[in-house]
Amino acid sequence: MEAAAVFLPLLGAFIAGFFGKIIHDRGAELVTCACMVLSALISYYLFYDVALSSNPRTILLLSWVSSGDLSFDWSLKVDTLTAVMLMVVTTVSAVVHIYSIGYMHHDKSVARFFAYLSLFTFFMLMLVTSENLVQMFFGWEGVGLCSYLLIGFWFDKPSANAAAIKAFLVNRVGDIGFALGIFGVYVLFDTVSFDEIFAVAPSMSNATLEFLGTEYHALTVLCLLLFLGAMGKSAQLGLHTWLPDAMEGPTPVSALIHAATMVTAGVFMVCRLSPLFEQSETALMVVTVVGASTAFFAATVGLTQNDIKRVIAYSTCSQLGYMFFAVGVSAYPAAMFHLMTHAFFKALLFLGSGSVIHAMSDEQDMRKMGGLYKLIPVTYGLMWIGSLALAGVGIPGTSIGFAGFFSKDVIIESAFAAHTAVGSYAFWLGIAAAFMTAFYSWRLLFMTFHGKPRCDEKTLAHVHESPKIMLVPLFLLAVGAVFAGVAGYSIFVGEGMEAFWGDSILILPSHSALADAHHVPLWVKIAPLAMVAAGITLAYWMYIRNTALPKAFAEKIRPLYLFSYNKWYFDEL
């Protein structure tokens, strides 16, 4: 059962990739979609059997390497953490596969595209079911390879090739750190198996490593090296530059890789290694500062971008920052909760933007849109749902709210409840990012769907609603964007969450931020919603009521505007 969930996408990729010319495009679509849907159904059963019924297990597939003292198997570790990721990855991937049937209808390499999508999904599933660090690295590099293939799918476009190479090379920087971390773990623990490492991690809390004649705290060094890998894969500040450029790939690729699955691999990896990170306060502080800084930075850049997919890409970068500062204050379940809800509403926003681009004859510049809500009303409504979930609209103290309200707010409350300097830093930057998230989300909605049409008459004449094969997957994601938060809150981060997570996540008793988050002052609970309301109001005022204001304001603070518009000049740097 577990092996089927992981290897069915590989089977689909193999058939579509090597026999695409025999079974043709429709055959490749049917095979890969069928394998993906079956994998998703199995994953839901595993979530019930493993997570909800507290039945974790490790499935041995084969003996992999035995060389001297180094030996490890090819096994599938299926616990609550894995079950959550299996459910998220297979659900979003299945939806994206189905959506792609409509979106890629006119492309000349459909079979190749579906083979790449399914191969990517297999590597992602291999990553999240890994039982040891080397197996995780195999999946980690596999998704890196597939992201290169998918971002550069339209290889006759120079910009797509450049973006694919950029993604590959920036991730190599992080992956060098990850590889060094794996080597260091083996030096210290004499094993790469998670269960064996975690069993002795507490006894290594004061261990040291010597390098160039100087001693360092071993677990701090190893955690920082491993986190460097997470920074690359999850586009954290400094190694984030590949993510916005990756929008050169087809829109379904953006939804699958850069919103829902691959970029969250870094968050999953740090949560999986929580028994190591819990032994190093320094490493946790670094993760908190990097995550909070990323959340703030990416939100400031999202304010001024005009490419509809690029705005959503920077939003992804910002939301990943939230997940990491949750991890940094030891609120690992909150990070995983936001990972799950984010997958639904961000995939909805990306695929919704794909529906807009499809209607606008491949136009992505919001300055050339406007007035579309009457022409594509279904897409318009779905984009509203995605935006409400992203901004985190809900009523504090109740069960009324969109998915992002429950998951994002508990992260902000955990940062406050940590009562540390870095926790306060994360709290205030998280509050600021909440305001900017609401502003750029409604700026996108108002520029795209409201006001007078700014496109030429030929494009406007061809604007049409997407076919059902593209809209039905959006409705499935919209259900998650509305209900995933209220459905998952109590089991993911509620009072009895320890029983749900079991041994898959370790939180030391001294790190009580998540437990204390339920008892923060009322103003802390209300602050994010107040920021969201202020952001939406400001966007309405600037882009509906007084449309001359944005240009005048940009000219008045031109240096700041250019700083944001040019993405803090990181690419030039």
C-alpha cells in the first residue's frame, strides 16, 4: 500500500515518457492522471490509518548500501509527518495533472510535460517517505532535477532556459550545505538513519567538532549546514532569487513546484530533524531571524510587481518565511499546519492566475488587464476565495474563517508567546507582512478584474472563461482554501496535538511557545485581522476610488519604490 502510493507516479512517468509516441498525448494524460489520483486516494487512507489511528511504521524495500561501518536500507518511513505530506503532495499534484489537460491542450509536447510532472511527484514522495538522510538527499536532488526540466520546459525560450539554470545553480549552493551536513551527521553519529540519530541526539547536546584547530558546538554547526539546504529549496533570503524567475515555466508547474510542494521540502526537512534542532538554541534563533526577514522582504517586493504570477511567487516566498519562523520558535506543528493550508490556497491562486492568462491570450502583465470580472466571473470568484485564505480573513476566537486565518494566526501568536528577542522580531515583522499581503493581494484583484479594460480590442474580444477541465480542479482547491483550516486546527495545533503528532516531531518542554499561543492577550489575536483590514482598505482606496494615487505616491517616494520594484537589488548583488 505504502509502496504503491510512492511508485504509482513513477509508473505513470515511465509510461508517458518512454511510450508517449505510441499512446499519444491523450493516452499519456489518462495514464499519469489515473496513477496520480490512485496515489492520492491511497495517501488519504494512509493519513487515516497512520496519523488519525496512531499507527506509524517503517517499510523495508531493499538493502541499499553496506560499506565498512556505513550501511543503510531503502525504506519508507510512514508516520504522521509523512502522512500529512503524502496527502498534500498527492492531492495538489492530482489536481494540477487534471488542470493541465486543459491548460496544455495546444502544446506540442504534452506527453513529455506529463512525464516530467509525474516524475517530479515521485521524487517529492521519495523525499517525504525517506528513512535516512541519504535517501532524503536522493529525493531532494530529484525534485531539483525535475524543477530544472519543468521550469525550462519551453526550451526554445531563452528566458525559460536562463530561469531553469538559475534555479538549478542557486539550489546547488544550498545543497552543498545539505551534503556537508549529512557528512557531519555521519561523522558525529556514525549512522545516517533517522531513528538511530534521534535516539542518541540528546546525549550529543554538548558534543563538539574540531575544524582547522578550532572547536565548535557540533549540533549547531550541523543544523546550520542542513538549514542551508532548506534555505535554497525553500527560497529563503539570500537563496531566494531563483523562485520569481521560475515563473517562466507553464503555470501548472508554478502551482505544483513553487506553491505547494517542492518549496515546502525545506520546512518538512527541518521538522523531520526537530530532535537535532531542539538541541541547538543558536540554530533555532538563526532559523527564526531568516524566516521572519524573508516574510517581510518578499512582502515588500510583492507590493510593486506587475506580472500576475510574480506577485503570487513573492507571496509564496513570504509565506515560507512564516513557516520557518514558526519552526524557529519550536512551533513545528504550526509550520506544518500552514504548509498544508498554504498548499490549497496558493495552488488555487496560481491555477486561477493561469485561468486569467489563458483567457487573456497569454498576457501576464496586470497593467494590460482590468474589467475582467464580468467576462470570467467564475475565475474571479475563485481568486477572491484564494485571496481571502491567503490574507487570513476570519473572526478571532471563533471557528469562522478561511484556511490561512487559522494557520497564519497561530504562527504569529506562537512568535509572540515565545517571549524572546528573536520571537518578538518575528512577531512584528509577521504583523507587517500580514498588512502587505492583504494590500498586494487586493491590488492584484483590483488591477486584474476591476476598472476599465486596458488591453487591446483584439485580446478583449477573445476573453473567455476556462473549460470545465480547468475549473473543476479549482473548485476542489477552493474547498480546501475554505475548510482546511477549521477542519485541521484542533488536531494539528489544538490542545491535544501531542497525540496526533506522536514521535514524528520533538518539542522540548522548555520550548512551550505553541502551547502558550492559545493564551496570548486579545490584542495579539486581533492585530493580524486589523492589519488585513487596513491593507484591503488601502488597496481599495488606491486602485478603485483614486486610481491616480499609486503613480503619484510612487513618484513621491521614488527611491523606496525603485528599491521594492527592483527586488532590493538582490539579482544585481
